[in-house]
Amino acid sequence: MRKFFGTDGVRGTANIHPMTADMALRIGAAVGRYFRRDASGVHRVVIGKDTRLSGYMFESALTAGLTSTGMNVLLLGPVPTPAVGLMTRSMRADLGVMISASHNPAADNGIKFFGPDGFKLSDTVEMELEALIEAGVEPAQAQNIGRAKRIDDARFRYGERVKSSLPRDIRLDGLKVVIDCANGAAHRAAPEILWELGAEVIPVGVSPDGTNINRDCGSTHPGTAAETVVAHGAHVGICLDGDADRVIIIDETGKVADGDQLMALLATRWAEDGVLAGNALVSTVMSNLGLERHLAARGIALERTAVGDRYVVERMREGGFNLGGEQSGHIVMTDYATTGDGLMAGLHFLAEMVRADKPASQLAQQFAPVPQLLKNVRFAAGQTPLESDQVQTAIRVAEETLAGQGRLLIRKSGTEPLVRVMAECEDAKVLTAAVDSVVAAVEAAVAE
């Protein structure tokens, strides 16, 4: 069992274990030692962050830990998570670090890691790092302490890479685009890139103050952007999350389309063009059954993984696939990026609008989703509600009820203290009853 790492790095409330300055210092020292096992040559790490107030604290603590082991630190400042993966590779760094809690509230923060290839670390590496964090490491000798340097043009380098993923003949002239940056890491880069490509840009969530990231905006709260699209008569809306690695699309009527719809569009388009590697899409167990049926009707396979974009990427790399993602909006295109990139995926949607000369509403609803219901139950530290006999019984009964009609998925979140209860079924009454029965059992177990 891992003590610190979840599905996407280390995450929690700032100044509460494990997200404390002291732990960040220890984590920095441990990963510095791990990725600097060869004492010869120059070793470097790039660090990016989103706009959370606690980012200053963790940036300083991680820098101290890393330089104490001889690592030279390159500080990127506020940049999207995919920019860290990109810069880790392009700057020939030994390690990349992103300080962000993604879509979580501002009080939370997290630390994500990228290996020298720009991809997120495996479970095996994370387990080895946990052992180093607990054991502690010897610092470098005084003359070998690393240096820190700020890189001022990181977001511009990222912007050029994102734009280069589109065909050179694609321009966004005439498109009125609402871009919601969630008061997060892409609050400057995303509007700039859209403007440079010719779009008329209506920005939302571009005034971060350290405490308003993801608050009533962004991919987890698309209502504000949807209202803005309708109010301004925009052609489309793009909603990013706090670190801009996920995206939600809003059509011209204000209707929201999730990652499943975007993946269906891209997979179909790429298959038609003969560029969908392995003729398959990789997604997680959370993706709608309607997506699977849509792809199957077109001869495209759906490979499912555990929840977490890094598990999607691992399967993509194992199978040689080049398109994957999550219903939540992580879209991974490994021909261009090493991790989910919300802005890049949004640009590819806009490119399809231009190419097909169709409104967003005709492209963003690729299939009719099977009714899906998701409910979350919060639990306290130390509680293990899924181990309750009462909960296990409720799960078995719900599965029997759904047998032949749908499916049930129960899991503990890897980023928050939540039990997620999700089911799919064409019969709404059966669907609601199945989910509510399990939720009630989990709530009872938590209350004990």
C-alpha cells in the first residue's frame, strides 16, 4: 500500500500532512537523490506550478530539497501541466515536477512527477520513492549543492508546441470562442494562443488571486462559461481545469460535452484518415457504454484501464496507441504530448469545426450516452468504508439488480477522500435504486 502517492502524485490540503513544507522538502530530496544516482555530469529538474497561493511555499521547499542533493532547478512559474512534460524532454532534464491539485479547490495542492522521457512515473518508481522519503537521504557535499534559475519563456515554448499540433492551413478566423481558464495555470497562455490563431477570444476565469482557482469556473463548473457562450453568441466554449490538462466543450447553445464525446469525435476522424494507431481508443472504466457502442459500430476498439490518465498513457505506450483519455476531459495525443492537454484537445475540436464547416452542436454530440449516475461519499482519514460487510452486501445486491441491464463501478478516489459510486443502466429507476442503495450503505459505514 502506498502512503503518499495517489492516482496522480501526492495530493492533499496545504499545510496538512502530507502536503506540508517539511514533507515537500523531504520529497524533493528523495526524488533528487533517486534521479541523480549517477553523480557525474550536470543534473537538472524543471518545476512548474498553477496559481494556488500555496504554490510559492511548495516551490521553495521542493527547490531546497532538490538542490540539497545536487540537482539544478529550472523554475517555469505558472504553466499548464503538459508544459512540464514538454519542457522536461526538451530541456534534457532528469525530472519534471508540477505543483498542482488540478481540479481540486484552492486549499488543496499536489506534486506530480515526470520522468526524463516526459511521461508520468510508474507505480513501481513511486513505491521506490516512498521508501526513500521515509528513510531520508544524505545531502550532497557543500561544493556540490545545486543552483536554481528561473525560465521566463516557458509558456511561449509551450504555446508554439500546441499550435504546431494543428495543420498549418488551419486558422480560427471568424470563430468567436469563450475560453474558461479556471483562474489557473493557462490563464495567460490559452487566450494568447487562441488569439494568435485568429479567433475572437472571450476570456473567463483569467484573474487568479491565489484562492479562486476552479471556484465556480473551469471544467468542473462549466455553467459560467455556458452562460457566457449564449450571452455573447459565441460559436463554442472551451473549459479547462486548474492545471489545464483536461477540457470540457460547450456548444453554441450552451450544452456541455464531456471527454467521451470529444474522444468519439477524434477517434472517428483519425480512423477515417488512417492515423488512429492500432485502430483503437484507450479510456478508463468510467467512460460511458455509449462510447463503446459508438466505436464498435465503426470498427474501432475501446481499451479500458483503471481510472487515472497515467494508466491510460501506460496502456497507450504498451499497445502502441496514440489516442486516449478520460470522460472527465483528459485527452492524450501521444503524437504531440506526453500527458493530457486540455488546450491542445480543444484546439483540435476547433480545427474539426473549421475542416467540416459544422457548428459545435453537430460535432460535440457524437453518441447518445447510456444513462449514468455518479454519487460521491466523503469519509474521514483512517476510515475504510468499502471493507464494511454491509457495504459489500449492498454492492452484491446492486450488481445482481443490474445484471444484463448495465454495470456498477465502486472505487475510492485517488485524489480525494471520497468513495465514488457509479452505475449505468437504460432503466432510470433501476439505475437510481442501485446507486442509492450502495451510497446509503457507505454513508452508514462512515457514520459508525
